[in-house]
Amino acid sequence: MTKPTEQQLLVGLDIGTSKVVALVGEVLPDNRINIIGVGSCASRGMDKGGVNDLESVVKSVQRAINQAELMAECQISSVYLSLSGKHIRSQTEKGMVPISDEEVTQDDVDNVIHTAKSVKISDEHRILHVIPQEFAIDYQEGIKNPVGLSGVRMEVGVHLITCHNDMARNIVKAVERCGLKVDQLIFSGLAASNAVLTPDERELGVCVVDIGGGTMDIAVWTGGSLRHAEVIPYAGNVVTSDIAYAFGTPPGDAEAIKVNHGCALGEMVSKDDSVEVPSVGGRPSRSLQRQTLAEVIEPRYSELLGLVHQKLIDIQEQLRSNGVKHHLAAGIVLTGGAAKMEGLVGCAERVFRNQVRIGDPIDIAGLTDYVQAPDFSTAVGLLHYGKESQLEEESYSEPKRSVGSVFSKLSGWFKKEF
């Protein structure tokens, strides 16, 4: 018998181009997330982060939610929802206010952040996240938490992430058609970062690349703060398409071949390895050298990562010119479903000329056999958001506030507005 979702249960919903994932979790005393329910199914009706068939998306979401409810033995009523797509934009803005009393209060922090985010953005866009970077009081810079410090005036640098109104509205509509409430919309690249990065990596400088089926989400961190977010509308599906065309095999079979036999570094493949390739039109399947398959996959992955590398060069130059830490001393972290490719680390290190690792979700317990993999990073990151929201709710202990509104009060981190 199912029971209604209790307050301590969190639900993350990641609607990707290739897969829909729903996770149910609870916060343990040691602050880790305990995963108690997992729902996962093929995604239909999504393309590059956007909805192109509403009814198909609704059916996919309902299947994933039903699976998660069955496993967790609960009834899901609201979710933290991921959002991606090339409509995502980011920019850094500054704000300044006089300090109202002898020392900085939470109201001063809220005021200076409000000043910084009060910039003109496109009528078609809305602010998704307002992320404080560093504060400055008078001549002291690089302050992470200014509350309680003395001074005359305070400045803040914030990073704004915006999204297209209609793109966001359509994906929320699909979720609401399933009888669910959206607690908060979260940029999927930010959620993935929350799931796979350590504080040291954020401080030293790191770039997270969440490689899905339709998009690659980029998040650049230096000095402990997010510096840039962007979405490239090409990802793992172009590799699948190349395999389908190169070997004349149906797209579904091409995806299975990529996942089960693919390699992004040809030199790692034995010349004796072979793969059975289904044909179309009732023709018999053929045997193919696995090395030939790698010769199709490696150039495409190199091209995709090359797009990211070029973006990174531009981003780092912009940071350097603004006097911000721009070195990525902790390297590159690849995550997402299309990061589960043999040889990808070696291929990526050649492209980036930097250290690379595959990012699995961290700080989780429970059904780790299911979710400790790159394709669950975004969904796990959504649960980390929910955890922070609950902590804020306990600290403010204001009755009848939604999780989303509590989270908007969070002084140190991610703020948003509808």
C-alpha cells in the first residue's frame, strides 16, 4: 500500500532526450542522500532539451514516476525538475548597497543580490538561477559569507542563468499533466555539478560537461563559484546516427551497438574483436570488426569535445580579462549517459590537453547499484537541491512555505524566481 510523500522525501525528475529518470530519496543524519526509489524509461517526445510531442513526454514521465513510486512505496506529488536546451543563457552582474547598520545582516545580503539581478533581460526569457559568487565590503574582496561583518558599503557579483519562458512552460506543462507539482526548475548542468564535484575541484577550477543524448551542458567553476553555463545542442545521438548510416543498421540497433561495443579510442580495441550488426529490410545481420566501429565513433567524439574545448578557450580568456581565476587546475569532469563510453577519458585528454575523469554521483547511499553511474548524475543533483532546501526550511522554520520559496532565501547559493 502506498503512502503520500512525506516531508523528508525528495523527488528528482530528469527528462532527457534519450531517457527519463525519476529518483526518490531521503536525507540521512550524515547528510548523504539515501536513494529509495528509481524509475527509468526511454524518453519520447523530447529533442535537444525541448518538448516536440507533449503527449509522448507525458506518457514517458508517467512510466518513470510509476516505477519510482512502486519501488519507494510512496505517492509522488511534487518534483525537482531539470531543464536544458540551447535557450539557456548565463551572464555575470554586479550590485552594490550601503550597509544599513553597523554590521551586515541577512536583509543587506538579500538587498544587494536583488540589486545585482535587477538587470534588463529579454522579454522572452526569465531568470532561472541567481548565484552569488563573491562579496566585497569596502576594500575587502573575496568574501564568501558577509553576514556579521562591519563596513560601509557592500558589493556582490552574481551569476544569472536564464531560460526561455515557453521552453520552460512546455516541460512544466508535461509534468503537471501527470498530476505533479514542480517545486523548482533547475538547469541540468548545475544539477550534474552538484552530484559529481568535490569542493576542492570547484575551488581549483573545473569544467563539468554533461553529455546527454541531445545536448551537452557545460558548467565552469573557479574559486569555488560558478563562472559560466552553456548548452551545446549536439551530443550522443549524433554518434548513434553516424553508426546507423555508416553500417546501414536501424537507429535502435545502432544505439545498442554504441552502448555495448563502442570505444572512443581505437587503439584500445583488439583486432580480433567483432560485432554482430543487424541489417534493414529483412537482410541477414553482418559481422563487423570492432575496430571499424571505433573508427566511426572516435572522430565524432573528438569533434563533440572539440566544440567544448573551443568554448572553454573563449570562456577562460573572458575570465582572465575580467581578473577572475581562469585556470582549470582540476581538469574536466565528463558525466551524462553518453560519457559511459570505453576509451572516452583517453580521447578527451587528447582534445583538452588536461586531466579528465568520468563523474559518478557522490554522497549517496541506498540503491547505489542503480544510480552510481554518469547517466543518473543530473537526477541525483536534483535531490541535493532538495536537501539544501530542507536544511534552509529547518533553519528559517517558517510555516507553510513551499520548498521553492525557502530555497530562494538561501543566502550562500542558488536563488531563482518565477
